[in-house]
Amino acid sequence: MSLSVTPASGEELRAALPDLARLRTEVFRDFPYLYDGNPEYEERYLQTYLEAPGALALLVRDGTEVVGASTALPLVAETGEIQRPFLGAEFDPGEVLYLGESVLRSGYRGRGLGHRFFDEREAHARRLGLPVTAFCAVQRPADHPARPADYRPLNTFWQARGYVERPDLETTLSWPDVGETRDTPKPMRFWVKRLD
């Protein structure tokens, strides 16, 4: 097994969009996201990373197969729902790199790729001169009926990376949960890090 982690842009990224869309649909179907998505919608969403100045898309390949990905883009290129919590707070949205998803097939987890994703995206923020990195995570109740018995939240990992959970920075995103037929709102909480 030969894994590679490389940034992709332009035609290389465009060619990988169908694989990335399927990967997002597969990985986000699991708890806590429980996202009942479809690859066509995901492919349209991922176009942002082709078009936004300063966007980053990292691809993890096992040989030629895309098995993971991680993205980031300047917060000012994100949607209003993602930008809104930072307006009027102590942050300047023009100084924030928003860390999008990190998705990895389950068989490839536990090999340090999560750290690599953060290392690469934080280095990208520094190259762009953006002193803050931030991401948001869905909030699910501890007694959610779909929560697996062996589920471990990533909070400890994020804290060890220097991220601070910010209950004062929240937004709402909507998508259909597995088994639902319509979008329902989900609370999302931001985690923030000021880079050295």
C-alpha cells in the first residue's frame, strides 16, 4: 500500500471531483453527520475549490484510488452561514482560513493522516498570511439514538492541535439525515486556533 498526500488544483482537481463527491457521501453518512447526500450535489459543492482564490484541496491516494481528502479556503469565500458567526466578533473574516472537511475511509484512519491534514492546511494559512484557522463541527446529543457504542468524539485531538471550542461561535446548516426525506437544521459549533 503506497499512500500519497498531494495538493490538487486545476484539471487534476476537476478530474478528481466525482471521486471526492462519492467519498464525502460515503464518509459523512456515518455518525455524527448522518448525511444522506448524493454525489451530484457534492460535485457541485466541490466546484468552490476550483474557483475560490486561495482554496486548498489535498488528496490522499492509495495507488490511483482517492481514499481521503481535506480542504480549506479563505473564510471570505465561504457561504454566509459559515461567515456569519465571525462578523462582529473579535475576528476579521479576512484573516481566517476556514478548514472544510477532512474525509478518510475508515481503513486508512489511525495512520497520522489527520495530523497531516492539519499541518498542511495550517501551513497554507501561513503562506496566505492568514493568522487564524477555524472549522465547525455538528453538535449531536450524547444520547442520540444513532450514536455507536464505540464512538469517540475528536474533541481531544482538536484540543491537542491547539484548537479552542467556541460555544459563542455557532451557526446552523441543513441536510437530510439518513432515513429522512427533507433537510433539517443542524447546530454547528466552531473551533478556532490563532497560529504562531
